[in-house]
Amino acid sequence: MKPLLVMGIVLLTFSLGCGGYGGGMGTTPAAMPAIAPAGGTYATPLTVNITDSLQNATIYYTTDGSTPTLSSPIYRGPFTLSQAGSRQVQAIAAAGGYVTSSVAIANFTLQ
């Protein structure tokens, strides 16, 4: 905090986090999302669901093995992986007042 003198009154100014995604107030990380089904070998097509136990969390995900960021697509419901081969789904959760969650990863081999 830095004191500021205005018209004979001392004001203490300080900065508060905005409580927005990825930072803000607090140091507690958001809950890590859960990817279902668990990684493994499956027949195509495979429907993937991502959930988070933290109410009002926004889930960001990728299906190409890249690490998700707050600029990644927002998860809006189950999606289908329909191309045979190896796929990696990754997801993070973000919520006001929390630090962005750890990355959840599921590796799929689709036949």
C-alpha cells in the first residue's frame, strides 16, 4: 500500500484482484475437470463428457493434445471423437476467485 495525500487527507491505495478467471483473489485452484470415459482403447465413434465439481466453472478443452488455455474452446456439452487413431483430450476449469485448475488429460486409442 502506498499512502497518498489529497487535500490534507491521507488515503491508502491498494490493488485488489478482479476475481476473474485465471487469477484474481485467492490462491486456491479451481477443481480439476473430470473427463469420461477414462482414457483407453474404444471403438469409434466415442462420446466424451467433461464435468467439474465447482459450480459455475467454465471448462476449456482441446482434442489435439495441446494444453488448453483461457482462449481454447469452451466446453458446452458432450462431443464425439469419430476418427480412428490416437487422440488426447485435455481440459482446465476456471472460475471467479480461483486460480485456473490443473490440466486433466485423457489419452484415447480409437479403432
